[in-house]
Amino acid sequence: MKEKDQQKVRLQLTKELNEKLIEIGKNVINQLKVYENPNVNIPLRSLSNVYFDEKDRLLRMGNKATERTYFNLSQSKSFMQTMLVASKLREVIKDGSHVGLRQLFYMCKQGIPGTKENTFDDQGESDIIIEDIEGVLRVLREQIGIVATSKGKLSGDITLVDSGDEIDCGKLGSSGYGIPSIVEKGVVDFSKTKSEFILVVEKEQTWIRLNQDKFWKKKNCLLMTGGGQPDRGTRRLLHRLHTELDLPVYVFTDMDIWGYYIYSVYKQGSINLAHFSENAAVPDAKFIGVKMSDVERFKIPKNHWIPMKKVDFKRVKEIAAYDWFKEDKAWQKEFKKISDFKHVVEQDVLVAKGLDFMSKEYLPFKFDTKDWIE
Amino acid sequence: MKEKDQQKVRLQLTKELNEKLIEIGKNVINQLKVYENPNVNIPLRSLSNVYFDEKDRLLRMGNKATERTYFNLSQSKSFMQTMLVASKLREVIKDGSHVGLRQLFYMCKQGIPGTKENTFDDQGESDIIIEDIEGVLRVLREQIGIVATSKGKLSGDITLVDSGDEIDCGKLGSSGYGIPSIVEKGVVDFSKTKSEFILVVEKEQTWIRLNQDKFWKKKNCLLMTGGGQPDRGTRRLLHRLHTELDLPVYVFTDMDIWGYYIYSVYKQGSINLAHFSENAAVPDAKFIGVKMSDVERFKIPKNHWIPMKKVDFKRVKEIAAYDWFKEDKAWQKEFKKISDFKHVVEQDVLVAKGLDFMSKEYLPFKFDTKDWIE
């Protein structure tokens, strides 16, 4: 995709968003005209409105919503904040700019004439309103142009067009492609790849080791990391690469309940961002390790095990009871095994067996024998 | 520089490092042969051994060292750890591999036969020993190949050779060049640039805004960020670009004592990493803002000021008393001004004046009128 085509995509999105934003304002004006209490319908983001979609196997936000009205002492401020953010967002989308969450906070933070009242006291308030508006408009904040932190990396044989620049992710040395916060169509585009699958590793240091070994070249894959608990940009790009290029996804984490949860976030989405899941989850992502059977097979020595803490045991129970795990026999077995084992085994220990052990022995064995959990 | 030439540089370094590491072992063997208590001399990294070099205007580590001996109950373990890490480092440098701090921890973590004793209980221990060895060998851990987190970004008209790949940092879209943890010669190389200076901004979101405006193109500069308190890779690359290409450096932070300290870290180095400063500091880096006079000139509205906290006032006093600030009249004035002003003004507020206000008005004014602090 050329720069011009990217612009076209962005212009079309801007037009749609602009219309949706104007709609919010028009509704309020119409309500005022007929002396109704102005309101806006905000989809509920609490746990009570999050459900696991059995068919699509991902987390979704339900249909519950609350009315936010102007003539209501407890809602008047947030109603005003919602209108203020919505109107500022029109500025942001106008020329396709990207704006940080903190920058947007300042754009919306203003005094109310004749009072000492602030429209926003801290960024937490504006962040929440942006999530509200994501729900109202049924768009992602990334589509509006709101950036947050980014920390993902990608290397492999694929060429991306990022803001008009062609970037060959197989020629980015030790750095790789730093996955930006916004990877929407029109900003980051791609058409094809010869790569056959995507390997997502939990930790940046694992990515560095495998990237230096050029694992992606040897196995003809794309190599990604979200640097621990992944940011939205990494999840969104993984989802797009998976769905648009039809590439299978394998996730490689620590053998540890927190690593298993990271896998689950890549796969089903996270409870906090359920409205984001359908655009970010990869329901058929497979878990490639580290798992209990690896400890014996690869003879991970005892002094490389780290004892589990109380909070780890508690978290295993919580996660084992999640809808998407509770009827999964393979995972229930795995949860029981690690609880009995009482130790954590990090992916970093594999490096102690040889600097290139992960890329020469561990991962080839896993892929060759299809030793993963679906 | 071509891939082959990069390899040559790395091989030469490996040879030197290997000899230095062997030297440590040989010394111990020689001491044993003559029935001396084996020891290794570890340069002291505490504040008492850090001084401000008035001539070069950067922090340096002094000459104080402690003997770490084998036959000494309180040192025996750390002596053994030092030897263990030194011997593992020979493995790391052998083929120029990069290894993470946590990975190295596992490489060195082993049981002692016949005991329940561990050589290392947590990563904190091995991290410290690596810093010890940096001091003993007078090299950087980056030269050995030890990677840590990285979060810096760079864009602009410069071509880097990173691990054999040519990367044009002016063609990396919204992503930019993600500055790796290791940017030593032989890994990241560059020969020239048409850019005239380097602008370093405190926050990633400021970098994103300015990068989208292609500020680096308009002003013919390189645009960098270390994402808040900068990591070692960002500081080291800045130092190399500055010294090897003779590019002036300007730092742009919040008007806030923590932002001013970030400037000071780029400029003089940090107390904790004094041994790193001569390879990372930029003593003639200039401070371009945000400063007190900007608040009036650019009419930053009162509701965009954030009240200073108690800890901020205390930190101003501490920093004002640092050797490299205490006789600097311009800075002493600035410190007094912000203490009297009692508020923080972040660089993000400038975006509220217009999405491209920073690149179209604020920064051009600062550069055109040379409104900086030396």
C-alpha cells in the first residue's frame, strides 16, 4: 500500500468518526429542544457486563449500558466531561494526528469561568471518559488517534508500510520493528509474507536472544514480543497479522501462572479491556511452553526452579476457574501439575543450557513434535 | 560499515576481553601457587568514590577499591560469585552473543555439590557482580554483550548499520528506530549524517507528536527520546552520536525537578552509574525547556499547572546543591523560580495549545532566539 492509499483509508475513517461524534452532539441538542434531560448511553465496562463468548472463544462486552444525564447531581460533571472529550476528539481526528493520553488530558483540562472548578483534575478521569467514548462509538481509541505506551517488537520476513514508509522487518538488525501504539489500517499496512507462522515470546530478552540467532529466518516465521504483559498495540498487530494473513500463532511464556495468564490475554483478551478483545484476541493461539513436561524432558536442574509464592497458588485457582479454562482438560491438568510442582520455571533458564539452546533444541523439538496445548 | 567490518571490530573486542578475563583467573592461580590469599580488586561504586570532574564536567568514579579475598568469611561467597560470573562471561563473548541479565543469572546459578547452598539466590546478586566486573575490567557490560531493558527511540536523516543491516532512520514511519540495549561499535555503526543537531525529548509521547510532525525533517535534526529516565542504551547512543559526529545536543523536558534531573543525567551522568558516565555523558548538552520564562511567554493557563508536592521541594534543594549545579548561576536562578512558582508545567501542556504547537511555534522560537540554558 502506498502513502496515498494509506491517506485514503485514514480520510474515510476520519469521515465516519466525525459523523459519529457529531451525532452525539446532535442528540443532545435535539433533547434540549424538546426539554428532555440530555443524556448519552454509556456501555458498562464492569465485570458484570463481560462474558466469554463460547462460540468465538473470546471475551466480549455485553449490551448493558447506563444513561449518563446532564440534570443529575452525580452525573452532571461526567456528562460535561464526556461532551468536552468528544469535542476535542474531533480536533484530533481532523488531520489524522496522534495524541498521547496525557496530552489529551491537558487539551480537555480547563477552568469553568466564574468558578474554581476544574473540568478534569487528573488524567485518570480523562482516560476513563475516552474508554466510555470507545464504547459509545464502538471504535478503538487507536482509530481515533490516541496513543499510549508501546513496547512490542517484531522481526521476520515481512514488509510493513508504516505512515508511508516501507519497512522490511527482516532488515532491522538487533532493534527489530518497535511496534507502535497505533497499528490501524492506514497507519500500518501489509499485504503478504512468506512466513508460515508467528511465534510470540513473553519476554523482550527472549526475543533478543532468538532474534540474534535469527530464529525467524531458520524457521520461516515472524518473531514477536509484547515485553511481558502486552500493550494494546502488540495485541492488535498480532490479531491483524493472524487474521489478515492467516498465520497460526504460538505463544511461549514462563511456566508460571502469570506467564499462562499472558498467553490467555493474547488468546481470549483481558477482562479489563473486553471491548478491545474482538479486535485483539487470537482464539486459536497455541501454547508452546514452558510447560511441566519440559522440565523433565530438558532436565531443568532443581536449582533453576523458583519456589511459588502464596499469591501464585491463589492466582492458579482463580485462573483455573475462568470460563475459558474451566472445561479445558489439558489446561486443568497443567494447572494441577504446576500447583503440585510448587515451582516456577522461567523461559530464561533455557539459556543456561547453552546460549542458542532455545533456537537449536528447545523450540525445534516443540514444533517438530507438535508439543503444544491448543 | 559492512557486516564483515562489524565482525572484525567485534572479534578484536572479544580478543581483548577474553585476555582480560583470563588475567583475573591467572592472578588467582598465581596467588594460590605461592600460598597467598587469592583476591581481586573491586573498584568502589559507592557515593564516597564518585566525584564531579570539574575539567571535563562529568561524574567519574574515583580510584578507591576494596580487596575481595577468598579466605574471609564475609567475602568468600562473593569471591566465588565473581569467579563464576567471570568464567561465564567468557562463554558469552565467545561468539559475540547478547545475553539478558536474567539469563546470565540462571547461567551462574548452580548448586554447590554436597551442600544445599546456592551460588546465587536472586538476580540482584548477579547484577551487582556484573557491575563489579565492569569496574575490574574497565569495560561496559554492553561491550561484554549483556542486555537490559531498552525503551529509547530515534528518528531522523541518518543511516545506521545494526548487526549488518543498513537502517535509514528517516524511513521508519511512526515506529522510529528502537534503540537497542547494546549500541557499541561493531553492533551499531554510522559514518555520517546531514543532520545538524540532536533534540532529545523526555517523553515518548512528545517524541511521537514531533515525529508525526516530521520535526526532524523540518529542522534537519535527529529526534531522540529515552522514554522518561533514560536507559543506558539511549544515553550511550546519544554520547556516540554527539562525540563521533560532532552534533550539538539539546534536551527538552518537563518544567519540574524530575525533568531537570533527567537533563542532568544526559549531561553529567548519574551517581549510581558514575563508571558509565565517561561513555554516556554529554557535558555540553543544552537545556531548551520547558523553563519558567516559557510559562509567561507562551501563556500557559493556570489550570494547566500542577501543584508541586513536598517531595518535589526537597528534591529541588538536593539537586541545587549538587557540585555541577551549585555554582551555576543560571540554574540556581531557575531552581529558585520554580520553587517560588510552586507548580510543575509538563511538556504535554504545549499540545493543548495546538497539536503542532511544539513543532511550529514553541521549538522554532526556542532555537531561533537561542533561548536555552548551557
